[in-house]
Amino acid sequence: MYGTAAADLNKACGNTIDAHEAAQMHQNFSQQLLQDHIAACSLPEHNLISWTDGPPPVQFQAQNGPTTSLASLL
């Protein structure tokens, strides 16, 4: 949101170079945010967000050990 506000302000003041730079920064940030969101949603741990009952929906790999259920850690 800051990026679009800065772009609009610079554009209104006639500073097209800074307006373009602010708009580009906003675009890059928005794209990275979307990519991070998509990547996070594809991780098995993301299923924990909606887990309310029963066994955990994912298995965790213990460091230097076998895969364990979250239930065994509780």
C-alpha cells in the first residue's frame, strides 16, 4: 500500500521517475508476497491451520532421528 501511495504522490507532484520506481517496488513486493503465500500453502505444515480435532495432519522429521507424529510430542 505504501508503494502505491508513494507512486501516486510522486505522480501528482510531476516526479515521474520516482513514481515509476515506487510503482515497480510495489509490483515486485506484491509478486514476492504472492509467491511466498503460494509456497506456504503448498507445505504440509499449512494443514495445521485448520486442524482442530484428531491426530495431527502432518508428520514431523525429528533432527537426527525418525519421523514422529506431533501427537507423540504433546
